[in-house]
Amino acid sequence: MDNNATRARVNRYIEHYGTPNKFFAKQAGVHHTNFSTWVNGNLDFSLRTLAKINNYIDRMIKGIAI
């Protein structure tokens, strides 16, 4: 996935579950300041960071706690 696709996925997840950005960032292993900047479209993450974010969403959707 690329930055835009992952950003859209994160926004859908956060909106659907009402998850605060800071909580989501911590759980996904991303610094909340960078996460906020990225969500607003002012930063692009590496493929490795995108994978961490997508893996976190996948685990939560499947109901697998960390």
C-alpha cells in the first residue's frame, strides 16, 4: 500500500471506531507527532512504517490483541 491508500484506511478506521489519533499512533508503534503530520498529508512514511500501520489495523479487525 502507498501513503494515500494507508492514510485513507486509517481515517476510515479512526472514524468508524472513534479511536483517538494519539492512541492509534502509540498502538501502531508510530510517534504521535509524526502520525498527526502524516494523517494531515504533510509527511510520507516509509514502506516499513506503512506496513506497521496496516498490520496493526489488520490485527484489530481480526480481533487479535497485541
